[in-house]
Amino acid sequence: MRAFAEELLKTALELGCDAAETCVDESNSFRVKVLEGELDAYQVSQKIGVGLRVVVAGKNGYAYTQAAEDAKSLVLRAMDNAKTVESEDEHPMQTKQNYVEVTPPACPLCDLSNEEKIDIARRMETMAKQMDARVFQTPHCVVSTTTFARHLQNTLGLDASMQTQNGAIMLQAAMKEGDEIHEGFAFRDSEDALDIDGCVAEAVKKAADQFGAASYTSGKTAVVLDRDAACDLLGAFSSMFCADMAQKGMSPLAKKLGEKIAADIVSIVDDPLYEKDPHAFDGEGTPSVKTSVVQQGVFQSFLHNLKTAKKDGVLSTSNAGRASAASPVSVSPCNFYILPGEKTQDELLEELGNGLLICEVSGLHAGLNAVTGDFSLLASGYVVKDGKRDRAVEQVTVAGNFLSLLMDIRAIACDLYFGMSPVGTPSLLVENLTIAGSET
């Protein structure tokens, strides 16, 4: 496919394109799901494809193929797509660059045979049922690994290659006691992907802790957002920090650069070189740089690719996103996180005194508006009484505005967490959120 990509670049210039770029992606993936000791799903796949981007009269056109044949037809298709573009915004291509060396974290799961990975899935299910007799099923018991390689090349001299690998184990434990049924989910990835005992114990404990859960009195209350819930919220609203959304008038931060948008203790960075998942360059081949997005509560920078940076007269922050070779270039966060504090979550609970610990939020796709920052989400967690975790809470709705939430952060824990996304945050003590629960 590399040779075909070079042929595409040559053909594009011959057909009159101002510039051309190819993105070759190759991936090998394995995934197994076990249910009741049997393989419920099994997938081994290999995929390779090349995406072509051409510039014709200042406009970008895309085309994609998985077949290394007929370069001329693919180029003509991309040129036709460029002609349909109505936007007048210039989208430059990156030139030849130098990159720092990065060392991705080890992936011990990736070194195992497929048979060993299947055995891990079966062991997780068995361990969960042995750990607590109330576990009657593991609806989601999965082991997966992926190796991925990307090569970017263009007619301006860009030549960039990268390789990554990742593995994960995931377990959802369903538990029943009387008429109550609860589920708990846990996962481990990267260097921790062989922590089978910890993953199973966490999933079982999360399910067990929910028995006896009840609602909570409606009203405004101080809360601690567990890092899981806080991570989900920041991820759901991360698009408001992307310059393309602001330029389209779809971000509440559109005209707030230099303004205070969060509490003084809040700093947010985007660091593609962060050790959890380092990248030497972004989806356009721009060398990775660390960006201070919010510093001590003040909004410092949007996330930019080359197109949005050109429009705003700034430099790219190396946040060009490209989900796959078949996708157009966008703007996306890469290791985007709230800087951790020094306190533990238990210390945050002590500072809270009385209120709620919110551990999980759901309904993210329907219950929030990224353009305004408003949200209303189903939530569960625990009552906090005298600084200690008390009974479980369910059937409540937590509502507010994300920018108001940032302003109301009173303390930040040290337990920075990324979950299964490039967005991370520690646990947060928030001054007040609106809770809709029982009326008594």
C-alpha cells in the first residue's frame, strides 16, 4: 500500500492538483467475548487502507480505498469532491517536519496468544461468580487487543510514521439478591491489562455496593464527582474547547479567550506527549506540543489544527484529528485533562461533610447540550454523611451547566484518570449541583 500511496501523489500532481497527501492505516485486532463459559463473539481482523486528500483551487477533497489499484480513478474522485466544497477557509498541508521519539507504554496483553486471551476471558467470568454467589451472569466479559500503524506522506515533503498497540480486559458483573438486580463494570488497559484480579474485584464490588440503594431529596447540594463521572462530563463537553466548533458558532467559549471560565484551582492542558498514550505528531503530521488550555481558571487557548489555526491567525496546537484513513481531518483533544491536586478522594469527602458522591452519569448523548453547556443526566453514587461514604443512591438526576460547574470546583483530588478515552480528570469537589430525586 505504501507504493500505491506514492503513485497517488505522483498522479495527483500530473492531473493538476496543487498538492496531495496520503494517509495509510494498517490495523490488526482481536476481540473475544465469553458468556457462560462459551465464546459468545470472536473476531480476528486485519485492515489496511489509504486515504487521499488533494488540494484543488484551494479546496480539499477526500477519497479512500482498501484496494491498491486504479490510482487515477481515486484521484479524480477526490478532485470531484473538492469541487463540491463551499467553504472558502484555507486548509494548509504540513511540510516536512522533525519529530521527538516517543515510547508508548508496554502492552503485556498484546504479547499473549489468542488462546491465552480466551483463557483470560473465561477466568474472569469464573472468578466473578466465585467471588460472590449473587453474581448470576457476566453480560460483558471481553478481552481485546489492537496494533495500529499510520504513515502520512504528501507532496510538500511530509513523511511521518507511527505505531501503537493496546489491549484491554472488560467485565460487567450482574448480581441478584431478592428482587434487586445490579450491575458493575470495570476494565483495565495498557500496562494494567493483566490485572485480572483487580478488574474482577472492582466490577463485583460496584454491583454489590448498589444493593439497598434509594433516591435522594431534591434540591441543590455540594457533591464530589468521582473521577469516572467527572471524566465522562469533561469528555462530553470537550468539543467546546475545539476551535472548529467555536468558528462555527457552536461553542459557548467562542469569545471568551483571556476570560475567567473556571475556579482559580482549575488548570486544563492538552498534552499529546503524556506518557499514558504519547503521540509524536497529530493527524496532519504537525509535531506534538503541550497546550495550556485553561490556566488557573483563565481560558488560554482553543485546540487547533492547521485549518482553524490559519483562520484565527495562530499556530496549530497539534490537535488535528483523523479517526481513520477514511476520515477527513478534524479537531480533537489528545490527552486532554484537568491537572490533579494533592488530596485523596477521601479527603475531598471529609471536606464535603454532607452531600453526594456521584460515581456514574448516564444519558450523555441525549441529556446534554454541548453548544450551551447545559446538562441533565441520570446519576448514581452514595450519600456522604459526616465526611464518610454512606448508603447507595440511585434514581436521581443531576443538572447544571458545565461552565458553572467549572467555576464551582472547590477542591481537586490527586487521582487523575483517563478511562477509555483521551480525556481525563481527577475527582472533583463541586460547590453545588441541582439534584432531582425523591420529594421526601
